[in-house]
Amino acid sequence: MREDSDNTGGEYKGREESEAGRSANSKFVYVVSSFATLGGFLFGYDTGIVSGSMLLIRPYFKLDTIWTEVIVSGTVASAAIFSLCGGYLADYVGRRRAIMAASVVFTIGALVMGAAPDKELLLVGRIIVGIGIGFASVTVPVYVAEVAPKNIRGTLVTLNQLFITIGILVSSIIAGAFSELRDTGWRYMLGLAAVPGIVQFLGFLFLPESPRWMLDSGNQNKAREILVQIRGTTDVEEEMAAIEQKLEESRKASSFKNGCTLSQVLTTPHVRRSLFVGAGLQFFQQVCGINTVIYYSATIMVMAGFSVRHAIWLVVAPNAVNFLATFIGMYLIDKLGRKVLLLCSLVGVFISLGILATGFQLAAIKSPPINVTETFNNETYTGACNKLYSNCNQCTTNTDCGFCYDVSTDGSCLPVDSNDNGRSLVGRCNASDQSGSSFTFAYGYCPNNYSWMPVLGMVLFVFSFAPGLGPIPWTVNAEIYPLWARGTCTAIAGATNWTFNLLISLTFLTLTEAITKYGTFWLYGGMCVVGFIFVVIFLPETKDKSLEEVEQLFMTSGSREERIHFLHADQLSKQYTAKTGDKETALGSDA
């Protein structure tokens, strides 16, 4: 009787220890993931701060449209290239060291941008920051996915997206805070990115490597030690065995140790299929136009009819919604699943783009007429701006012209002062200080009654994007590849993301001039429709599956049966060898 009581007490104590272990596991995993996803914060801050800072940088360095697009896109181009290197770096030196390298590069790039004496060195700083973003964007999701328990993996990988949105939100607040310092404010905006880079580097001095990477590197004891640490329990043998089995399986099914990993990826059908899906999701994330909202949100606000001062602060609204809506994704991703959440997100983004496009289209149709005759030196002004155009929309499409109007919106089209785009070169809006004047010089926008529609469209856009289309492409890419191909495939998918990010950011202003503002947003909306069809056809659900199970989702039924037969034969061989010690006979029986 006493013995039974002792056993019961032991079982109770064991359950108590198990509960304590799970609690410790949860806390430590979140600590590890939070420090890792500081890379996401830096990613968000450095991509978001360009929106507000460019409104000050553009007149400071007198940038034209091409230089503006190049400085915005320099980071993106660099990230596209170095995301490929980031995958190889993460495989070669480990996930932890790759993230630490990214934080060092972030810090250097931020200091260079903040101190840049000219536009060329500013571009160099943007490129350096892009290197850090490229490393972090492919390494952080993989690291988090590899340390996370499968039941909260989606939530923890989405934590990276949450930190990206926090970075974007903080960047818009910082931009507003320093916007009054017209000559130096942008330096503080860009330079402050060095602070979280330093914090992340110091934090990772005390955090562990991915246990899967340690096992793949042949360090079994260290891998077990790390797994015990992040799970909060010594009962990790089953998980260790599953990871080791998958590694062994990958080694036997692949010759990547003796050849080119990329070649092996392209010649392995199920890995090739998973790469097609992973890269496809990254493609559609970008071509829906999200980074026009991130990089050019303040510019879009100006286009909608707001002043520069108001536009910088208004950007906080969509960025705050972006941050808050990410919690919806964190809550739903492991409940609804990746596919359903992504499809709902695409529908919401399409509707939002429709509102944005309609707002700009109505503003163009109802554009104020040019009906005021200007005089200059007591003579009627007949310059090219006033002579060529009949309404504000036509006038402000020309970057050399602006619309001068009063409270009645009666206006004229006048050439812009190249030293100050807040005033005209001649005419009623030529005064350097118009604060007491009834006239306003609109450069790059037109006064209209539909300014609320682009603001609403941007808010709904990020509300729809943040829970689904934002985090899920990164989450899925961290899940769907076998370990031997994970670094290479996530690098290729990440490079796809950054390549089309570059294309969108480099062409947005040019597109708005070539096919109109509303035409540009309708184009992005059309890509959402194509993306919806892609997800319906090609994306399987990965919810509640281990990383080792997800790989089989991309296999044909024949391939799965062949794999099961292979594993069964291999197991029989091991059992025979263990019993007889006759390795050659065992190998012969396999044959």
C-alpha cells in the first residue's frame, strides 16, 4: 500500500516537474525568439524610416525622381543579393553567428547614413543596411522555426513579423518627432537604427545555436544540451531521434555532401515543388504593392492632398494598425492555419487597393481647373506650365510644375522653385513664407474632397496584410524544406522577395507618372487576384505538423510509399546488423 502511495507521489512529482519544464520552455523560447526577431525590428525600422526621412532628404540633396528611387531601392537591391549569401552563411557558420553578423552590419550602415555628407555616401549607407537586412530576413525565421516547439511554431515565426511592424511604427513616430529639424532631422532618423543592432549583438552572445544545425554539424552532445535548455526538460530523446532520423534520411536520399546543394534541390522533385511554392508566396507578397505603402506612405499621403508636415504624422495611423493587426495573425495562424488566413488576407488587400485606386481616380476626375491668369512684371504669365494644362492633376503630374490656389481652389499652374518646392518660381505663390497668405502651392498633389479614401485604403491595406500576407510567406518558407536544403531554399525564396521588392520600389514613382496613380494601384490589385488562385492550387496546410512531417506534403503518393519502403528496409538492415554484427550481409539483404 505504501509502495503504491510512493508511486503515486512519484507520478505526481513527475507531472509537477513536467509542468514546470513546459513553463520554463515557453519562457526561454520566447526570450530566444524575441532577441532573434530584433533583426525583424531593424528590418522594419530601416525600411520604414525611409518614408518620412525622404521628405526631408529629397530637398536637402535636391534629388530628382531617379535619385529618390535609387536611394529608396539601394537597400532593397543589396538585401536581394545578400539574402542569397545569408542562406549559405547560416548553413556554414550557423544561424546564431549569421544573425550576429547582421546586427553588426546594421549598426555600421546606420552610422554611415546618419553622418553622410552627400547623396553618394547616403546611398552607400543604404546599401550596407541592405546587407544586414538580407542576412536577417532569411536567417531569423529559420532560426526561430528550428528552436520552436511545433505547437507554437507559427506564432513564434510570426513574432518576427510583429517586430517588423513595431520597427515600422517606431520609425514613423521618430520621423514625426524629428520632422521639424529640416536640415538635420533625417540624420537622427537614420542613425538611431544603430541602437537595436548593438542590443541584439550583445544579447546573442548569451543565446544558443539552433539544435538542428548543431546535429547537422555532428555535435550531438551540444545539440542535446541546447534542446534541454530551450525545452525546459531532460525528456528530449524522442525529438532528438526524430531530427537525427530526418538528417540520416536526407543524407542517404541526397548526395549534397559531395556535390552542389542547388543542383540537388533542382533535381529532387518534392524539394523543387516546395521551392516553387515558397518563392511564389514571396513573389505575391511583393507584387501586391505592400512596400509602396511602407517606403512611400508619406509620399502617398502628399499625393492624396496633405501637406508634408501632416503627411509625416499621418503615416503613424496605418503603421499603428499594421502593428496591432499582426497580433491577429499570431493568434490565428496556429488555429485557422496558414492557407485560410492567407486567402482571407489576399481578399482584404484586393479590396483595400480598390479603395486606394478609386480615391485617386475620383480625385483625378474632379481635379480643380486652372482658371486663374497670373501676372509677372505687370505682364500676363504665359509660361509652359500655365499654357499646357487645364486642371491641377495634369499640372502636378509634371514635376517641374505645381498648383497655386486659394480657399476657393481657383488656381493656376506655375513653375516650381528648384531651391524650395514649397513655393513657385513666379506668381502668387512665390513668397518664401506663405503662413499668413491665403494662397497654397501644391507640389505633387491636388486639393480634393477624396483625401480620406487613400488614407482609409492604406489603413485597410495594412490591416489585411499584417495577419496573413505579411508573416505567412516567411513562416511557410521556414517550414517546408528538408534540413539539408533549408538554407539554400530560404535564401532563393528570400532573394525572390527582395528582387520583386526592388522592382516595386524602383518603379512606383515612375509608374504613377506613366499609368497614373490609380492605374498603378489597380495593377497591384490584379496581382492579388492571381496570388489568390496560386494559393488555392499550390499551398498545402502545414499547421500542427513537425518540420520533419511537412516535407512529405510535397511528395507524390508514389514518392511517399517509396520513402516508407526505403526507411523500412533501412530499419531492418540496422536491426540485422545489431543482432549479428555482419554489416556486409545486412547490406546484401538490403540489395
